[in-house]
Amino acid sequence: MNILLVTTYFYPQNRIPVLRVGQWAKYWALQGHHVTVLTTLKYPFLGPYGLQPALPDGVEVVEVPYLPRWLHRSPATGHPGTAPRQPANASLLRRQLRKWRSYIGSLCDVHDLWIRPAQRRGLELMAHRRYDAIVSSFSPPAVHVVASRLKAAHPEAVWLADFRDLWANNHITSARGVLRRIEDALERRSLTGRADLLATVSQPLADVLQARYPDMSVVVLENGFDPQEFPDWSERLRTPPEVGDTLRICYTGTLYPGRRDPTPLLDALNRLIDAGRLDAQRVAVDFYGQNEKELATILAQHDGNRHGIVRAHGFVSRDEALAAQARSSLLLLLESAEPEARGVMTGKLFEYLVSGKPILGVGLDEDSVAAALIRDTGTGFCSRNPHEIAAVLAQALETGRFGFYAPVAERIAPYARDRQAEAITHRLSGAKEQRPCS
């Protein structure tokens, strides 16, 4: 097949969404397909950067500029693992943008400026090559708008609209009031009558999409892991992890105070220290990512670091993040218990599954798909209750082992990206064959 992949996130950006589409592209090419990636020019503000995989023959990357020329310098040649240079008030700006997003949702995104130039470039590509399929992966909305317009011009191509997160029903960034109606209308106008398949990462999110679009086919395409990146993953699962002299808990990702919030864990650890059941010198909670301000806010609100056990490391390269996970006793997964978040399964969770390290899920609703996956694969423990977390950690400290960790490799293997990539092309081929003859 010839596949046109429309995405704003792509290498060398060091972001979790890049791994989903980037590894699809890699395995599609390795399985004999040709992939053209239609993406944005990688401006400095789109970082952090540092992912430099060797993509196979059969993957062609087309970057489309959309901002003034003085911003066209790409940082892709910078030192791997370095965050882009940003103004001193960048953290303040990010926090303000998050606040605005809680009102305007996905509207007024800078990538909206990419729509017209990407549409033009996409039409040029489709004029010179016959594409069997268009695959676009949200967010931002611009990717589906571009794909929708390309599909309108080339209805013979099958269009799969992928939702890593929901658009108009996003549990973190949905618009409010009249803006929500505008956001909803934009989504419906882009998808209705054009998308052949809708995909998302879990069944609860698929149910939301199916209810909104009852006449469309909706499939579940979970996140996953790259078996080439974790070649010894099954062996790791067979080695029982030990607590060690120091209980090291690692989190790599984004924090949202009150949502993806480590407060229950910190409360549990502080209670154990206060009760004399845990030596503060024997525990460390390490946070990696551009979350320093958010973490400082959380710690200040709850006196969460009164024993000096929390360390903020800032942005690091992917290799450093994986190395930090390997050094840890526990891997921390944070998510909201809100009903809207029950279907959320981040890409990070699947890396955790094959790490050989126990997962501690904090804040998740026990009925969420993430908690169910951790339970079903035997890879961790989930709770929102500081007392329960404290009891589990105390038992691990006393025995030197994590009694809740009993991974089942057979239940993890289906999430390998090569398997998923092959399943997607089968679905695309099937959708094309099911069309009525014109």
C-alpha cells in the first residue's frame, strides 16, 4: 500500500505521541508498504528534540513550513536530548496556555496556520502518487482538517482518523459554552461523510466516538511498545525485582495539579516517615519532564516534600529517561479519576509494561482501562487512597519484594507495534474492499 500519514508530531521531537505514529511508519515500511509523512517544519518551540531513529527505506518525510522565515531554523541538528532554547518566561506562558485551554479547548491552535500550506503540499503529493490510504492522528485538530480536505479531493483513498485523545470530548481541554459548540461543529464537519474509519486507544473512548458517529466504523488501536527498542522485554519480566537499599520511584511525563497529581503517593510516604516505618534517606521520588513549576505548586500546597524525598530533574533525553526507569524500584503512573478519563491509556504505560519494573498507579479510577490493563497483566498496583498505598509500600519494604508484581508476558505481547501496524493495514485493506463498486 501507499500510505499518506498526516501528523504534526514526528521525529526528531522527543514526545510520546511521536512514538505512536513514528513506529507505525517504521513497521509499515518494514512490512513492504510505502509511507509518506506529511508533517510540520520542526521549529524550535515545537521541541523538546532528540529522537533520531534510523527510519527504513520506504518512509519519506515531508516537512511543511507555515510561519515567518526567521523561524525556519530547525533545531534537529542540536545535541540529542537537549530542550529547545526558550525565553525565561516560557514556563509561565505554558501555564497560561493550559489555563486558556480549559476555556477555548482545541480552538485557536498555532497549527491552524499549517492547514492551508499542508493541504497544498498534500494535494501535490497525491497528484504524483496514488495513495491507497490517508492516516491522520489527533491532536491537534489541524491534522484531521487537512486529511478531510485531501479525502474530499481524492475520495478513492481510505481515510483512518486516529484519536490518541478525544477532540470535542477531551477530559482535559474541552471548550466551554458557545466555544464548545464551535469545537463540536468543527469536528463533525471534518469527519462526517469523509472518514472511513475512526480509531482510538481504548474501548471507553471508542464508545464515545461510536455514540457521536453511529454510522461510522470505530476501532480500538491501543498504544504499544517497540519490540526492537525492548528486545529483551520478556526476559526482564522473568526476573523478580527487588526493592533494594533505596526505594526509588520514577515518573516521566506531564503533571496536572488535581488531575495527574502525585499527592496521594507523597502523603503515603510522608506518613510512613512520620511513623518511623521508613527512613527518609532510603526513599527518593524522581520526576522527569518540563514540570518544575507544576511540581513546585503541588509540593507547596500539601507540604509534600517536607522530608526532602522529591527530586525534579527537568527535561532529559529519551535514553536518559529509560535509564532512570531501569534504575528505579517502582514506576509511577498518574491519571485522573474523573469519569471522562476512564478510557485514557498513555503511551508511557506500555513502556512500563515491558520494563520489568512494578507499576504504581496513583489517582486512577479502579474501573479505568489503564487500571484494568495493569491488573490483567499482573504488572502493578493502583490506588487513590494514601492509606492503601502506604500499606503496600510498607509490606514491600519489610519483605524486600513487591508481592503484587506477577507479570504475564502473553497478555503484553499483543501490544507490540509491529503486530499493531500489520493489523492497521489489514483494516485499511478491508475498508477499501468493502466499498461498493462505482
